[in-house]
Amino acid sequence: MAAQNDEYRAHLETYQGFSKLVLFMILWLVLLLSCMALGLIGGVGTLALLGGIGGTIALLIAFAVMG
């Protein structure tokens, strides 16, 4: 019974880690697409570049602190 509990905990930790990775990638992809749209369609390339770099760093820091 103890082995099953250990396996369940390990599986749960892996699932939560994978869920965080998927969430990070979805948020980063939305950030990337919005910055591309802002730079290409909006014509505000500098703001898009700063937003992309700043947003990526903010996402990395947020997920490092939360995880």
C-alpha cells in the first residue's frame, strides 16, 4: 500500500510540473503573438520588442518563484 502511495505522489508531482510547463508555453505563445502583431500590424516595433523581452523575463521570474 505504501508503494502505491509513493507512486501516486510521484505521478501527481510529474503531472503538476507538466501542467506548469504547458501553462508557461501557452502564456509565452500568447505574449509572442501579441508582440508580433503589435510590431508588424501596429507599427510599434520598439514597444513590441521591449514588451516581448520584458514579458518573457517576467514570465520566467514568475514561474521560478511559483515553482
